[in-house]
Amino acid sequence: MIKLENLHVHYQTDQGRVHAVRGINLEVQPGQFYTLLGPSGCGKTTTLRSVAGLETPDEGEIYVGDDLVFSSSRKIVVPPYRRDIGMVFQSYAIWPHLNVFENVAFPLREMKRRFSQQELRNRVAQALTLVQLDGLMDRPAPFLSGGQQQRLALARALVKEPSVLLLDEPLSNLDAKLREETRFELRELVKRLGITTLYVTHDQLEALTMSDRVTVMDQGCIVQSGTPMEIYQAPQERFVANFIGLTNFVEGRVHRTAGGQNQIGEVETASGRLRCVLPDDIASGDSVVLLIRPEDITVAFDLSFHRENVLHGQVDALIFMGDALECQLLVGGQRLRTKLHPSSGIQRGQTVALHLPAGRCRVLRSS
Amino acid sequence: MTQRKCLFLILFLLWARVSIVDDGWAASLPKSTEEMLKKLKLEANILSNIDKELEVPKGWLEGAKGEGKLRIYHTMDPPQAEVMFRPFKERFPFVPIEYSRASHEDRAVRTLVAFKNKRIVTDIITGLGGSFFLYKEAKALEDMRNIPNFKNNPEGTVDPEGLWVGMHMRYWCMAYNTRRLKREDMPKRWDDLLTNVKFRNGNLAIGNRPQLWALALWKANGEPWAKDFLAKLFTEVKPQLRREGMNANLELLAAGEFDATIPAAEYRSYQKALDGAPVSYHCPEPVPVAVSEMGILKGAPNINAARLFVNWFLSTEGQIAQYVGDYAPPVHKNLQRKELVPFADQIVGKKDAFRDPGVELEIQPKLLAYWDELWLRGGGKTRGR
Amino acid sequence: MWVASRPLVWHSGIFLLVLVLVLVPLIFLVLGSFSTARLPGDFSLDTMGWINYVKVYTDPGTYELFTNTLVYVGGSSLFGISLAVTLAWLVERTNLPVKLWIYAGVPMTLAAPGMLQAMAWVLLLSPRIGLINKWLQDLFGLEHPPINVYSLGGMIFLEGLRLVPTAFLMLVPLMRSMDPALEEAAAVSGARPLSIIRKISLRLLAPGLVAVMIYQLMTALEVFEIPGVLGLPAGIYVFSTKIYAIVRSATFMPVYGQANALAMVYLLMAVVTTYFYARMISRSEKYTIITGKGYRPRQLNLGKWRYPAVILVFLYLFLAILLPFAVFVYASFLSYVQTPSLEAFKGMTLKNYRLLAEYGEVGAALKNTILMVAVTATATVFLSFLVSLVVVRSKFWGRKLLDQLAFVPHAIPGIVMGIAFFWVFLKIDFLPIYGTVWAMAIGFTVSFLSYGTRSMNASLLQIHKELEEAAYVSGAPPWRTLWRVFLPLMLPTFVGVWIWVVLHAVRIAGMPLMLYEGPQNQVLSILIWNMWDEGYVPAVAAIGTLLMLTLLLLTLVVRYVGFRQQFMQAPNV
């Protein structure tokens, strides 16, 4: 497992000193697939590299497995080559002067234990099989394709069976199709081996599909942490909502606070009064923003059978996305995005009705 | 009466015997020496006195045996030096020699600098030139008056305090390209150089070492003459002003870069001629002549070997060996003869202008200042100050 | 480099070492310029004075020097760099057919000792005896010889030719690392090839180009063999020859103090140029996209321009290598120098070569040279690498300063360095360096550090940081990472620098002349210089021929191997 306590990291750039990580606390359970998600510059990579030992934090504690590898108070700094980790870099960092076998065997050669030639071959072959690169042992590394290099990097990281696997945006250089396949394979492999995994990415789709737990970061701080579903369906900050998936934001004011068990209240917006889920600590009259995902909005010509949360608007844009039709509607001066099945016969310019199910409308306080 | 006749007979026989024994002694000369004599077609009894000459205090021989390699800095080419050393090596096989060519005065300077820092990098040094005074000041030279053959050198060719000895005579005259100029064209006196048109239009080259020849002329013919001559030389004759070394100039002369060059050394010109180059030598009167100096560093570790060497070098054998090595005319007072001077007909019998060290001190600065002016105006740019 | 307390110690160690090696001669330079004592070693406070400066800088001749030097240095740098850029560009960015010839041939120019080349050109273009002049005169019936090599023009031409190889070696990696996308963007915007070159490629290259030019400008400033042989007879003085003349003064005493005072100009220039050089380099780095994925810059199709390009290449090789080489081979068989004629050919002899074989001096010089050169090359590679590691990969506080320190010796003429080291080694006589080949090796290493670090810096920058980090997280401590990752990837650079140093150390005479003490440290360049000075031109030609043959062979082998390897490997990562 991995544990970070009050981690602070600064570094020097041409523009001065940057406080990249500001007091992070997190814990990765053994065997968990944990993702750090956020835009560039949010500090996720710096955090990962601190766990690896490639960056030296200024303050805090880091545990890898059971070992305390960094402690500012106790002045402990364990160098990367003594941590029980495996890491995959964004550029793969395959050594061009070594062939596939030597690249994978490298960590084994650095271990205190001495392996015989046969043992080496066996272990390397095993690692290559895991990543489906069998039979390429003698090939010079630069002659591999991008995807193959990525798998090679993974094999190298796994060959010494570390307790922790660190991955720094390993899929960003692959093409879309390959990325999709690899996402799936990677998670399967890691789960099968039961290795604690810390994954860094800016791609929210990767985060959602692969992780057991997602932590969204922004400007060096943790914004929200939770399961993919929690993060997606119950964002607690506007930032998270905006970053993950598509969201429609509708400004409004609380008209009536939640009553009853289902915590549904009413919010007055420019398009009318809408019923939605309110958080506990909200009061009547507060400025809020209402979030609703495009796929939750129903669009039709007649939705009068719904008693509440029905709006009317004009179709302004239709964008064919292959598996869906994005329909942008102008509703009360605001643009709302919705997702329709491609076979929907809606045309531009038409006036349509929208239904926003109350349970799917979430409200956050306006900050 | 008969008794007196007998006495005369005996004396006569003794004398005859001695002569015969002389020839017999000739037979005990080192092989290389015999070859030398044959090569130069010299009579064997030129070396009749050699054994006496080479008598040295026993301590020197014993001392030399225990010393290391004798280090000599000289300006000769190594192969030529090898030739020169052969008789010495035959006579004194227990003295190994380490020879380095030391051309250029800055080498002398560096040796002195090293000496002042308590490092004696050589035992024998030659070519001291102007740096002699610094050596004297630093008390860096041995007094060599205790070397027997010191007295072989004529006056003016040794330091009165014994700090340096002359090694050979050196003449600095003109060399010319035989394809372009004839003997008849060459100037009888230095003044004639100014009037002969054959030396104009850059056909004549001048090297940048006035102290080798003009200094002696200044002394011999006086200051007004010298200034006038040099001025006219630069402004009327307008020679090519070359910065190459004197020997390099000879090479260029042979190649045809110019028709004549001043100053040229006799030994080098001779070597070139022997090589087949179309080069010959000519000396207008008076003939500038100087000696090259040799000294022993004070406190040299191989002092006995050094003394042995210098003693041998100043003997008739040594001086002849030097001539065979690189055609340098001996300084030995008994060896002043035509066979041992290259281009003898050019030199022997003419009036000479000798450059002694006193001259250097008083006249040289004036000469150099005057020369620099001329050189600069003549387009040669400053000589190096 | 992974920064923690322990690595810092060796960083400081390297810094200190370089500081000492570079500053000591510089301090001597400065102090000595104030010394009015006759001898360089006789330094004491009461012989200090400004008189050297007064003498040197109030002499109107000195200012003429400035103009001459400016024209000469500017002209030769411009000529040399233009040629080098063209050749480098032809090799890296076009589909020229004869690339191996350029790649192997250009560095070979370094094999010829400077004065031998100059001498060869004298034999070809001297107004009186020049072969080409004679031939042209015969051909066109001219009265006067058309070309005079003893001129600024001659000096510029020859020095320009000699500046090409090093500039070429520095420009090739620059060309190689340009991002093709930038040019392709211009192409699809409608720009024609020449326009692309002018507006995009050259502009991107500009900072790097300027840096190389500054570097070679400094080279041209300090060499003295070409201006010495060609300029002195014509009375054309430049800075380097003036300093040389002061030291080798024909008067009774070389005035070392004045030489140093004049050399202070170099020091000033060193500071100024180092500053500009550093700025150019950092700008250049911004423009150079380090293609982590190894895109090969696109190759321009020369089409019909192929033929003129090939002719240009061979013309260069002919003028820079073949012609001078032919001249020395010819001269080496003569008894004395003469222009080619039936008589000359009849008089040819093997005498010079035989003499070399018999000359004990040559054998000893050869041994010394091999030892000295091998030690220097290895030490330079080793030290440059360590310095580069600190400069490029560490966070050591003094790394920029270290980089500049390593660069400064390039500006100081070899003779001046030589005098400085001579004095230093004398003073520290508890170390047995004085008068040995080690003295020369140390002196040279300091001088060559600038080239070594330039090369290593550029090369290290190309190695992606993550290759290093991947080794760490795979369990390799820093020294193992060095051994298993850096060294193999840097090997081509090591070899390149090693060869370059060998080629230079073998033929440079300036500094060794000052440190030469006797047969135990006489090296070939000194032998050649002495013999040339004594006028034994044919013998020098013989040594020169053999030397050139050996070096040519060495260069050819190394370049051929390197060239093949480079094209076999996939694009660099």
C-alpha cells in the first residue's frame, strides 16, 4: 500500500519557486487501483514522482508498502533504487542500446540476489508473456512500435514483482483504438497480479474506466476523492463536475430547501423553477448552480406527462458523434447540451421539450 | 771526435725514432678519427699532440665513471651531432651522452629560469647569445679555466672569467642562387651592394637578425658609415624583408624565392650546396665573424663528464670532429687552415670584422633601435618588441 | 542527477578541479602582464608596473594589429563557417549521393599540421615560385603572377579552410535535431524550398550557428601557424603572431611581460565571447526540439543541383586535403625545395625517409607523442564528461559558472598557456611534472576541455531524463546508471571527442614548445617545428607525409564505423 501524509513539494523554475504539491494526504489500499486525475500543472505527476523518489519533497511522510521511505521530520530519504517499486514513464524510456531481453532483465540484474542465466531468461519470458510480447526477446528495442514499447516498459516495471506499481500517463502516446484495448488489459493484468497501483492521468475516461478510486487534483490540492461513480455522479465541486465528463451548469437561487427523505428542493432559475437534489447545508435564498449531465436530459416533442422540470427550447446545433447525437439547445438564453440516439429525427431550428429528472439534478453552492 | 759523432747519431736516431713513434701513435687513434682524417684528406700528424691534449686530472675520469648521462644542449642536428660524438664515445665509452637540440634563445632563457628554481636541466649548454649576461648575473656558469684545452682558444674567443668558451668560428655573409647570379655579380665590399641593380626589385632578401652581421660592421667601419649604409640599403635597394629563420631563408633561396640572402652562415650554405642545391656563398669585405659560446651549468651533477667533454671538444680532435659533423670552422688556434673552412676562398685572406661581447653591450641597443625604425618603415613591421 | 547530499561532494570536487586548472594560468597571465622582470619566473612585487601596458598599447603598431586581426579573423570565420554550414546541410538535410566522403573526409583536414599546409600553399601560390602561378602565367601569357598567397586574402582563404572541420562537427548534430514539422508547416503554406531555408531553417539554426561561429572566431584568433607562415613575410601581423614574435624575439630577451599584456586582450575577449556564446547556446536549446521519438528531419531532393553540390564537395576535399598532401609527398622526395621540373624529378631521393628511420630523435618523439596524445585524449574525454554531467544534469549551484570556466581556455593562445604552465610546474616542483610529457598532457587537456564540454553538453541534452530515471526506479544506483545507461549511449560522442583531441594534440606546436625540455618530452609537433625553422623543408615534408597518412587512416576508420552504425540504428531516442 501507499500512504502520503501532509506532503509538500516545491521546485525551482525560471519564473521562481513553485509550490507544486500543497499538503496532500492519501492512502492507497493494498491491491487497489488508485488514480490521480487532473489538468496539467495540478501536481499529480509531482506526487507520483515523490512516491518514486525522483522528487524530494520538502515536508511530509511517504510510506511504500510497510517502509517509511520519506520523512521530513525524521530526516529519512530513501533513494529510488532502494524502494520496492516499478514505474512506467510517459515516454516509456526504453533504453535504445539494449534489446528487449536486456531492457526487461535490467532490474533483475540490479537486485542483490544473483540470478543464473536460466533464471533470468525464465523471469523475463514470464514478464513478456504477461504483456503479450512473447517471442520478441532478441529484438533491438528501438525497432518496436509504440504500443510494443509501452508493453515493454510495463514488463520491465513488473519483472521484479514490486509491491507498488507507478504509472505516469502511460497511454497518452497511443492512438485511440490501442488506448481503449490497453486500458482494459492493463487493469485486468494489475488486478490479476494484485499489485497496488498508483496511476496518473489527465484523461477522465481512463480514470473512470480503470480505477477503483479516483482523486481529482487541482493546483496542488486534492479536490475530491471517491469511486468513479461517486466522482462522476456526485461531484462536490464545480471543478470536478466540469472536469469529469460533460455537464450542464444552470445558475439559480434556492427557493425551497429539501423536505422529506429524498432531499429534493426547489431552485429558481432563468428557465423556471426546477426541482433538484439539494445538499444538507443549503439555505433558502442561497445562490447555487445546478448540474445535470447531458445523457440524463430527455428530449422530445411532447413531454407533458412529466409533471415537473420540463423546459422548452430550440435546437441550435446537432453534432453527429458516431455512437450518439449531441444536441445543443437554447433554453431561456442558455445553451444546454444533450445526448440523443443517432436515429432521432430532430432537426435544427425545431422547438422541443426537455425533461430534467429531479433526482439527476444536483445542486452545488455557487462559490 | 767519434764520441761526438756518436752522440749526434744517437740524438738523430732518437729524433727519427720519435717521428716514427709519432706515426705509430697515429695508429692508435680511434677508428672514427682515422676516417675523419681520411675524409678531409688531412695528414695524420695533425693530431700528433692529441694524447697530451687529452690529459686530465685523474679525478675527472674516476668521477665521470660514477656519473649519469651527460646532457648537452646544442644547436646541431642530431645526426650531425652523432657524427661529431663518435671519437669521444670511442675514447670515453663510460660517458653516455643525452643530446637535445636547443635552437632559439628562449630555450636558453627557460634553462636559466629552471636553474633559478633549483633545477639543472642540462650539464652543457651552447648558444647562450644575449642571455649570457643574465647567466652571469645569476652565477649560473662554471669557471672553465681549469680545463686544460681552454688555452687552445685564441684571445677574444673565451670569456676572461672562464664562463664561456667559443666552440667554432661563425661567418655571416651572403648566400646566392647560382642559377640567377654569378660570382662576378657579387659585391667586393659592402658598399658595392648598394649600387648593383641586380640586387634591387626584391631580388635580395634580408633576415631580421642585424646583430649577426651589421653589428660587427658597425664596429669595424664606424657608426656614421653603418647608419648610412643601412638607410640606403632599406630605402634604395628595397630588399624583401623576411621573418623566417636564417636557415629557412637558405631553403627558400634554393627554391628561388629570391636571388640572394643576408645574412647566411657558412656552414649551412655549404651543407645546402653539398645537397645539390644551386646555392653558393660570398663574403664582401670586411667579413663579419663571431664565435658561438658554450658553457657548463654551475653545480651540474655530471660535472666531471662535462669537463671531460669540453676538454675533448676544444682539442684538435674535437674541433676536427665538429667540422666533420656540420662544417663549422674550428676555433682552435692551431687549426686555422683552408681545409677546415667552407668556402675558404671567400673567407680566408680577407679583412674581417669581429664581434666581441663588449661590442654587444655598447652597440647592440643602438643598432637594434635604428634597425627597427628602418624595418618598420620598409614595410617589415616591428621586429618583435 | 538525483540530488542528495552525497553527490554534491563530487560536484564540488569537479568544480574545484576545473577552477584551479583554468584560473592558475589566467592568474599567471594577469600577474605576468604587470611584471617588468626579464624572466617569467622572477616575479616579485617590486618589479610590478604598468610599463608593459604602456609600451604595448601606446605603440601605433598595436592598433594596426587590431584592423588586420579583425579583417583576418572575420573573413576566415565567415568563409569557414559558410562552407561548413553548406557541407553539414548537404550531409544531413539533402539526398546528396556522396555523403560518406564528406562525413569521413571533412574531419581528415584536421590531420595536416598547420605550417605544413601553409608551406604547401606557398609552394603553390607564392608569387615567385608558386606552381599554380607559373602554370597560370604560362597558360594565359600573363606578365605578373596573378595570385599572391602572402596576403590577407591568402591567410583568410587558408584559415577559412582549416576552420571547416570543427565547425562541421559541431553543426551536424544541430542540423540533425531540427523538427521537420516546422519546415513542413512552411511548405504547406506555400513556401518554396529556398524560401523555407531562408525563412525557417536558417532562422531556427541561427543561435546555434552564431555559437559555432563565435567558437571558431576564437580559434582563428589564437592560432598562429597560418598567419605566421603567410603573414610574416608580407609583414601582416595579427595578434597571435605578434605575441609569438614577442616571445621569440630576435633581440636578446623576449619580453614576456609585454606578451602577457598583449594577451590580456584575449582574456577580455574570452569574457565577452563566453557571455554571448552562453546566451546563444541557451537560445539555441529552446529552438531545438529534442525529438524524443526520433523524427528524422526531412531530406531535400536536390534534383539537378546534385551535380554542382557534388562538385563543390570534391573541390573542397581537393583543396583542403589532396592538393597540400600531394605537395608534401612531392617535397619529401627532394634534396632541397624546388618547383616541379624534369630536373626535380630526376633528382628525387629516399634520403629524407631514410634519415627519419635513422634519426633516434624521431623514434623517441614518436613514442612521446603517442603517450602524450593518448593520455590527453582520454583525460579530456573523462573530465569533459564529468563536467558536462554537472552542468547539464545536476542542480549544483555553480554549474553555469563551471560551464563558462571550461570554455574560457579556448580563448587563450597556446603559447600563453604554455608559458603559464611552464612557470606553474616549475613552482610546484614537489610534483614530478616539469619537463615531462605529463606537463603537455595537462596543458592540452585544459585547452581542449572547451571542445570536449561543448560536445558532451550537446550530447547529454539529447539523452532524455527519463532514461536515467527509469534506471533508478529499476534499482540501479547512480554509478551503475552511469555505467549501464549513460556510457553506452554516449560512446559515439566519446569516440568523436577522443579522435578530435588526438588530431589536434598531435599537430599543435604552440604550447608544447614552451614546455619542451629535452628528449624525454619532445613530441612530433616540436620536431617538425624545429626542423622547419632550421630550413629542413624536405625532411619536414617526409614526416608530415607519414603523419598525415597515419591520421588519415585513423580518421577514416573511425568515421566509417561511426557512419555505418548511425545509419543502422533506428532514429535516436
